[in-house]
Amino acid sequence: MLKFMHDLTMLSFEAQTVIGLRVLKFADGGPAAHAEARRMVTEKIGAAWTATQAISSGGSASAVFEIYRKAVKNNARRLASRRPRA
């Protein structure tokens, strides 16, 4: 149960980071913001599909959190490494 709560808490914090980074990107506007919005929707659908497959094959809630945490961590790394437009 402790691992489950840890995973849930970490996912919450990590997701907030990605939301903040995306808001900044959207505020910047332009083609990059549009591409990010499209990417966000596509990734959410893909992550939900992967999570559904994990649950269908007997995966635990912790396994689902790991799927989402991996996607969120990758997004945070990608968004944080971009230089803002001058």
C-alpha cells in the first residue's frame, strides 16, 4: 500500500510539472504550441491504451502508475530541455 501511495503522489507532482511546462509552451503560441497540443492528445490516448492492456492482462494499479509516470517523466524531460523563443 505504501508503494501505491508513493506512486500516486509522485505522479501528481510530476504531472503538475508537465502541465506548467505545457502552459508556458501554449502561451508562447505558434506552430510549436499547436504541435504540442496535438502531441498531448495523441500521447494521452496511447498511454490510456497501454494502461488498458496492462489491466486486461492482470496488471496491478502500480503497473498502471508506472506506465503513466514514464510518459510524464519523458514529457517533463523533453519540455524542460527546450529553449524558449526570444
